[in-house]
Amino acid sequence: MNTPADSNTRENANTNTDISITANATGFSTKTLNPQILVTLWNVERLGSFSAVARETGWSQPAISQQIRKIERELDAKLVQRTSHGVELTPIGRILARHGQLIDNRVTQAVKDVEEYQRNGSTHIRLVAPPSVCSSFVARVLVHISTSDIRVSLMQMEPPEAMEALEQGLADCAIIFQYNSLPALAGPDDLEVAPFGVDPLMLLIGANNAIARQYESSHLPVQLVSARSEQWIAGCETCQANLVSLARAAGFTPEITHSTDDFWATQNLVEVGMGVSIISRLATTAGIQPDLAALPIADNNAFRTVCFVTRKADDRPAVTRVKDEIERASHQYLENI
């Protein structure tokens, strides 16, 4: 985090206590942690040497060393240790550096927010969303919003990356999905998650497969265990974890032979007999090849919840408008919660 400072301020950085955080830690008496030192520790971890931190931030190397020695004395704990390649943080140093990273992200985001407002007012919204959402209802919303004074930039991202982009200030809002078979995605406390609806999961299989023919006769959701002898095509990392979770609940471990988050590649692999896959019903709106079948799965956890995520403090009318328009469009594609 680079902050304007004159040379005297930089040389005496360890005395800057305008902003302080009082921390109580087991084994320590009450101490005052300057947010700047937390950011400095994060920079040390990221760059690997005091000299590199000095070059990037404009602080002098002695001032950085002085900051760290001071906080080590106050905490009575070693935070940095020298190695043959430079310096590295101790476990306690890494704990503090994580907080420094968060502070640095928020200050960086504050600067970007001001710059963005000065350029475009408050009407440019950066939206991230997974492929199945991008190819379905979001595209329709963007066409509609483009006639207003709101400008939306869309980038395709899977949920973990989308949450990270929000945390780092690279996006203003995100559409994510959360599999019911997996723990909810963790994020900072300043993010707000609003569910839009439920997206059922389907078994993608060749139309001539015995499982598909049985479904044609019974029209009953298929038991996932009936495909235990098949090879499996997994999607993104989160999708693969969901596949494994559902399969284990059904009593088997899937033999995953291929992995791709490209829906058309998945279809091609299933079509040529390289395996079966679990897909979302939302993905099928882009079309399914005629010799394939998407079958409902008989499992109470065979669904994902599609959600809209924003920062709680972002109350811009443009963000609210984008959310409302997307939620309205999603009702055509998702089931009610």
C-alpha cells in the first residue's frame, strides 16, 4: 500500500500511530498494532526482501527494519527471519500479514472506486459470472440495460475466482452458484449473498445408454449409483468436488478420466463414449446434441443455488438496478427456493 508521505514521515514510520488497532492475543498483553506495519509485513511476504519493499513503497530500508523491530519488541515475538534467499515471515508474521493483505486490498479498492467515479460517475458496473449464467439470462439482461445510462462490463469466472475478485476489488458484483452437497463458499464479512433460485443437476449421458432408455420408459429420476461403472467427465474444481460428494453419498467413487469446464467439450466427450457427466439444467439452455440425454437425478442434494453477491457498503443505485434486472430474468430459468 503506497501512501503519500514526505521523507521525515518515511524515516520515522514506526512512530505513525494516527490509526491503531488494539489487539488482545493469548500470551500477549494488550498491544497497539499500526495498520501500516501489517501492510509492510504483507509486502515483505509478497516481495521477499526489505530492499524490494523499499523500492516499491518509497520507504527507506532502515525505516522498514525499524518498524518490524519495534513491533517484535512489543509482541515479544519474532516476525521475520533471514534466509539464504532474503527474508521470510514466521508463522506469527504470516498471521499478521494476512490482515495486512486485507487492508491493502481495501485501500486499493477505495482508490479505484474514487477514480472510477471521477471517470464514469457511479454507473459503470463490473460483473463476473460463471459460463452457464453468462450464456443464458445474463446476456439478455445486458442487452436490456445497454439502452440505459448504466454500463456493465461482464467477465466469466467460476465462483471461487469471482469471490476473490470481489474481495480484491476487481469486480463490483458477482453471480455465483453454491452446490447443496458442499459447504457454502467462504468470503469476507463485508460481502452480501442474495439467492436467486435453484438450478437442478442432470446426468448427461448418451441417448442409447441403458440408463437413458430406462428413463424413457419410467420417466423417474435416475439413481446416480446406476452409473457407477461409467467413466466420468468432471467440470471445474468446485464441480468436481460436487461430483465426488454426490457419488460417495450414492455409495461409489467415480472414475474421473477427463476434466473440462467447456460445456461443448463435455458434450463431445460424452457423445463419443468417453464418459458421462453431471451438468446443470441451466447449462442445457445453450442446447444439447440430439444423441445425448440430460436426465434428472434422484438425490435431494442434486442442485445448486444461484446467488448474487455484492459488497454491503456498495449502495449505488446502478448496482441495485443490475441486481433487480438479473433477478427478474433468472425467474425464467431457475426454480423457486
